[in-house]
Amino acid sequence: MDQDNQTSKVTEFVLLGLSQHPNLNLTLFLFFLTIYTTTWLGNLTIITTVVSMPQLHTPMYFFLANLAVIDISDSTVTSLRMLRSLLSNSNIISYNWCITQIFFFHFTASSVDFLLVVMAVDRYIAIYKPLQYLLIMNQRVCICLVAGAWLGGFVHSIIQIGVLIQLPFCGPNILNNFFCDIPQVIKLACADTYITEVLMVCNSGLIVAVMFFVLLVSYTIILVKIRTYVIEGKHKALSTCAAQIVVLTLNFGPAIFIYDRPFKTFPGDKIVSMMYTLITPMLNPMIFTLRNTEMKNAIRKLRRKILHSKSSIFI
């Protein structure tokens, strides 16, 4: 019996991808390559600007730069494998690589969620404790909060992987997605997965939904405080909070749709998955820079500095 199970054990999965028409693969490859390149350029611009411009060496921009780092990592986990599949027309992924992709995807994605919580706490202290803000949010505290976000993502992901690898896979191996993720993989297990699905929903969907609700309430309180009491810098504070609320919605909304329900397939699952794995990491830097005058001015200054240094070399 054990020998039969061992010989029938699934060693690879087949990803159906975004389209069943091979003729569209090149078009999709160019489209998503553009998205991935834009994600790198936008987030790298934020990281470089924050590191290079002294006026941005504040807790808020420190967290923003770290969000950019995680966004690049998050996008890379899914984009590179998908681009390779579109270019080579090979949709096969080994079991080990599939589990690895799931781990790093949930590691980076949940780290983003925890970091968004940290950014909400930062804005809360900045609005409610303006005089003590820099004393409370000192460098050591900021580093610890970012490390905590990464650690929270790691713990969340390792728990899910620990549960997932206990399941036997001996039957069908076709995943109706463009990357490996828990809702599709768990349905292929050769066992009753009801209890496992409940654990996964609690570990992912329920936690994400509660975090999103608490953050919305927190930002509502912050916005009321800004509109009622804040006089100096009101526009900047409102703009910053509005940008963070938009990013919250883009990150938590699709995640709640995918993970806060029984693992059944819906027609819009791929579109929603594409939204939070590929589109949101590209949009985050645009949202934060387009609504942030200080960041836009810093980018212009850095660009002029780079152009000036280049022109000096050729003189």
C-alpha cells in the first residue's frame, strides 16, 4: 500500500495559466513584462529617492521604502515564473517549486499586510502625538517594527506550508491558475480537506478581514482628528492617509475575496489574483508619489542632481 502511494505521488503540477490560446502568449508576455518592469522602476525610484534625499529620512518614508522592497519581492515571486511559462509555452512546475512559490508568495504578501498596519500606527502617532512623534518613532523602533512585519509574514507562511505539506497528492495535478496558491493546490489533495480548509481560512481570510476592518476604523478616527483639530499640514496629512487607504483597499480587498471563503473556483478568481499579485505592486508607488508633493519634489531634485553629475563628467 505504501509502495503504491509512493509510486503515484504527484511530483509536478500543470498550470493552466491565463489563457488556453498559445497564440496569445507573446502578447501576454509583453503586457506582463511591461507591468513587471514598471513595478521595478516605480518601486526602485522610491527606494533610491528615500535613501538619497536627507529630507526623506523620516519614519514615514522609511516604511514607504520598505514597502517598495516588499512589493518588488512580491511581484517577482509570481511574475518571473509566469513570464517564463508564457515565453516557453511550458506550464509544468515541480511539486517542490510549487510549494516554494507558495511559501515566498505568502511570506511577502502577508509582510505587506503587516507593514501596512505599521504604517497606520505611524500615522496615528504622528497625528495624535505630534510633539512626541520622533521620540516615539525613533530609528530603533522603526527597524524593530519593519523586522516584526517580516517576521509576521514568515510565521504566517510557515504555518500554512507546515499544514499543506502534510497532505497527500496522488491524483489530478492540474491547477487552474497562473501560479501556485493554496486554494487551488489544496483541492488536489487525496484526502478530506475540510478541516484543513477551515484552518487555512482562519489563518488567512479571517485574519486579513479583521486587520482590514480594524485599519479602516483606525483611519476613520485619524481622518476625523485631521479634519477637526489639525490646522498646519492638514492637506499633506489628508493626502497621505487617503493614499494609504487606497493601498489598503487594493491589498486587502482581493485577498479577502480569495481567502475568506471556502476554496471553490469562481470565474473572476484569476482576475482578482492578478490584481493583488501583479497590478497592486505596480500601482503602490504611483499612488504614494502622485499624491505626495514632498516625494515628487524629492524625485525632481534627485533627477536634476543625477543629470548635473552626468553633464559634469562630459565637460
